[in-house]
Amino acid sequence: MGSAGEELLFMVPGDRIQLETGQIAYVNADGYLIGINNIRIPAAGRKMRDVIEKLSVWIYFDKYRVIEYGDRTVEVLGAVRFPGKYELPQEGWSLMNLLMKVESLLSKGEREFLVIRASWELPGKFIFIRGLSLPTLEGMGGDDLPIFAQDTVIFPGSRNPVYVFGAVKSPVCFSYSKNSPTLKTAIDKAGGFLRSSDIKDIRVFRILRSEKQSVFKIPDYQGENFELEPWDIVYVPSRLPSEALEEQEKPTPSFDNEVFSN
């Protein structure tokens, strides 16, 4: 079989393995292992050894090797000392480990965070985790929330943030003002749409403190005057898979300075 280290890895889209038979399987963008015959095995977020065990039920083989690894980074944005992308170690991270890596928050008063996590087996679906990092005397987070590969972790540093992500020019987080921002305002702050943006299926996720979530679908961008609320998350899907986007269309995250001031 594979090495001990590989078998303990949690698989992610982009992972490619080659069996001793020469056959190659890979994890697609939806999180399934495909590529050999008609197999379709849930893989993303599962340990490689468990996925390989299921594969061996369908195909006989003794050995395999990983020939390509998918993206195992975590993107950290917002009011932290060193935002950016970080390689997730094999043993994984908790929110506390992540805060130690980025050397704590810039804003001591606002410690709320938001994790955006793709639901690999449900294309176009997301898991949103909103919470509060628990400070210690050293200023590090005390949360045991596990962080997964390809998570986006945002520390807004503001009581009333609004997020825009997906197929927009510059995914953004901005502070909710007294004048209720509209969907159009949010899209404008994100630099506008890409050519690949699917404006027929824009969604606004409303995250409530009760952990309940409301989803508003805005068909054909007819709700450009739709009023947003604090902690709303605007998602613009793409009509094309991310790997098909032209280089100049790839989104660049940006944030209003006012949101993350000390």
C-alpha cells in the first residue's frame, strides 16, 4: 500500500494516485475519487487509507503511490498580523494553532471569526462556521475548532461585517454602515462581476447567532436593491469550473481598511 504518512492524509480535490496496475484515479472538484472504470467514491475530507480500502473492494491491487497532491492550504484573511495562505500540516490544525501561525489578531476587542468551508459532496454548497476565538493572556486563540484544507478563515475585526466571495473580481469584507448596503453596493465593493459569473444564481447567506441559516436566491440579478444585514454572505457562483478561468479573471481578496483598524 502507500506510505504510513500518506495513508493518514485527509484527501482533497486534486489528489491523484496510481495503482500498481498503472491505472490512475483522482479526486475531482466535487470531492469524489473517479477516473477508473465507473467508480465514484466519496474522498475529500476522508483519510486516504479509508478511501483506498473502499477502492480495493472494486479493484484488486496491493500497492499504490501518490503522483500529485491537491491544494492543502488554508487562507486566512482580515484582522491578523500575517494574512495569507498557509500549508496545512499532516497532523492538522485547530483555530488556536492557526492564530499562533498568523501571530494573533490585530483587533483585541473583536474576536469573532467566520470559516467558509466547501461542502465537497454537494457542489455549490458551503458550510459557514461563525464563532468567537477565546483569548489567553498571550493573545492567542483558545478554540479547538478543527481547520480543514481549503478552508477560508476570516477575522473581520468588526462587529458588523458583510462578505462577498465567489466569481467577483476582488472578494471583499466590508463594515456594515448605518445606511443599509444593498446587493449592488456589495458587488460594486467587490469590483464587479467576472465574465464567468453566473448572475442568474446569486445567493445571500444570512448567518444568525442561533446557528440557523437563511438563504436568499437572487435570480437574474433582479434583486440588486436587496438590503443586506450584518454578517450576510454574498456568493456569486461561476458558470465555469475554477480551473477554466483565465488568469486575469482569478479573484484577488481585498478588505476595507476601516474594518480592520486597531
